[in-house]
Amino acid sequence: MRDKEFDKYLEGNSELSRLYHDAAQLRPSPEVDDAILAEARRALKPRAQAISSPFASNWTVPLSLAAILVLSVGVVLFVTDESGVNKPTESGADLSIMEKPVGKKSIGADKQYQPRKRKAAPAGKFDLKDGRAQQLKQQPVSASGTLKSRSIADTESVSPALNKAAETKPASKKSVGGSDAQYRRARQTKEERSNTTSQGVASDIAPAVPEKKLKKQDEALLEKIRKLRKAARHKEADKYLEVFRKRYPEYPLDKTITR
Amino acid sequence: MLSKQPDEDLMIEYRDGNEHAFTVLYSRHKGGLFRYFYYQCSNASDANELLQDVWFNLIRARERYQVSAKFTTYLYRLAHNRLVDYYRRKSNSLPVSYSDNYEADCETLVADNSADPEIHMDIKKQIDKLLEQVDALPEAQREAFLLREEAGLSLEEIAVTTGVNVETAKSRLRYAVSKIRKQAQI
């Protein structure tokens, strides 16, 4: 074959090429066509899903890091806050309370105020061991007690350990109920004491009963002062008034007595 | 219009998710690629299988596709590699025609055949004869001819596609064209 003929073939439009393309009509089978086009379609689907997904691979790593960071900071802050709250309770007087659990020794003689678990005792009927408690045991507790005038001084006079326990114990429902019952009982004990003593000697005893409940002898005393005022015997009246004031310093008196 | 876009643009569009671009690309090249395999294997079933393998490989490799050469060169390079695998699996070696000096050894034979008397044949007979001659060509020469006719590759592109130098590619094609012309009296 000459180079000229070959160059003409390479330029195209040769008779050989034309005849070949007229003859070559073969095509792949339709099944192969379908398989290839289906594969091309299938290959694009995961890619489209990955792009449309809100948690595509581009998002997962930064999102995970952000979540870990937020959780870590949250835990650190929480732990810091917790340690800050616990610090005061772990120091000073509170620490001594923690070291002495509320038991027989810490309450001491006032352990009788702890309600028993083996019996559901009715209100005001605790099993008390000392003499005062025995006395209380015999006297029912009035529901209409004098809780309005309840003060820290009263409770301290009854039981310092009780006050301590009331300060340190958490205000759970059970402990609150127990404290109220204990307070009522202590209050009543104090009233009883003052009553028994005031019946004997009228002087040198601080008034523990309310002002409205004057004893008959005191009412007689007031009546006597009033008569002395009317009779213009003021010196004697002042003397009796002084005695009365010692008993009832804040009892309201009218002008016929005070002059 | 996708049908007027170059092959390279269609392949990039398919890489980026346009399914229709692939359909256009496939319809352009499915016939030529099928015939490339068909004439090399002389078996429609094998040709269909090889064709499917090549397109599947193209689909899997789409994300790595970069326009560094003509798409046709890229496609037929894949086809050539698959064909070489096919030959090696079938006979554990490449056909003799793929040896470097095969065309030189056969040159005399072709020249001898050119001494045949002039026989005028009608066009149909010419076509049948042509296809017979294509089928009768040695594999390497036939491949060069098919790459030229079916894919429209230049000598340089045929050389790149088949992994040989340009002279070898030219020699193979020249041998194929000369033999067909003489045997088919074109």
C-alpha cells in the first residue's frame, strides 16, 4: 500500500470507511442497554441522598465535636457549682454537727422527743422518761395551744438539743411534724410549771400565762388598788401596784388604777 | 441541549449528578464500542458482557474523571484494557498479532495478495467481503482499524489507547487497511 493512499485514508471520506459504516449496523442487546442505564441511575442515588440529608458527612464531625464540647462545659460548670454549694456546710459549726450524728448522745436527755417507730403514737403521747415527761404524759395536750407566741427563747428553755436538731435537720415532712409536737409539749410543760409555782408565792415569779387570764387573787389585788385610789390612799395603792407590775409588767391597766 | 454538547462536558455533568447526560453519552458510543468488542471477540454474547463491564467501570470511576484527554480515548482505553484481560483469561496470553514486529513479518504476505486479478463485485458483495476481511484481520491490526473507524481516533490517540508508540499504531493500521482493500477489492 502506497503512502499516498494511506494518507488519503487517514484524511477520511475514503471508500473503505464509507463501505464499512454502511455495513456496521450491529448494536448491543436491549437488555444490556437497560442494565447499564439502570446502573448509571442507581449510582447517582446515594449521592443525591447524601446531599439532601441534613446530617450529611460534612455535618457529622463538627456536630459531634460541638455536642461533646457543650456537654463537657456543662459538666464542669455543674461540678463547680456543686462544690461551691457544699463548701459552707463542710466548714465550721455545721461540720461538727456532721461529725456528731443525731442519736442518743447528741440529743442526750432530750432523746425522749424522738417519735417511736414501733407504734403510731397519737399526737402528744410520746413515751418520755424524765419526770417532766411523766407529768406531761398524764395531761392531754390541748390542740388550741399557744403557738402564736412561740419563740426561740421558749424552745431554748425547753431543750437546747431540740433547738439544735431543729436548726440542723432538713425540713422534711416527718421532722417538721415532730418538731411541732415537741414544741407544743414543751410549751405546755412550761405553762404547767409556771401555774404550779404562781399558786404558792405571788412575787418573784415571771408571768408565763397570758395577761387576760388573771388569777382571782390578782383580780382582787387590782380591785383593792382601785378602792385605795378612790379613797385617795395613793401610797398604799402604788405599793400594791408595784407588786402587781412585778407579776404582770405589760398588763394593761385603766386610769382608775394607775391614777 | 445535551445532544450537542461534547462528550467531555456530558461526562462531567453525569459526574455531578445529571443522569440524562449519561444517557446521551451512552447512546453516542454504545454501537461503536459494541462493534469494537464484537469484531474482536467474534461473539455477540462476549461483546455484550465486555461492553457492560466497560460502562460499569466508567460509572464507578465517574468521580475521578478529569478532562485530560478526549473522552473517546478514555473510554476506549478502558475497553482495550478489558479486552486484553479477556484475551489473557481465554488463552493465558495476548494474541501473536500484538507482538511488536508482527506487521513487518506479514508485509510480504499482503504484498503477495495484491497480485490478484481485478474482479468487479457489486456493493453488497463488497460489504460482505469487507466485513469478512475485518474479521480475518489479526487482533492488534483489527483493533487499530476499529479504533480508527468506530471511535474516530487519530494515530496518536490509537497509540495512547493501546499503549504502544505512534509508529507501531501506524504500522498496524496501515497493515489492516491495506489487507482489507486488497481482499475486498476496494
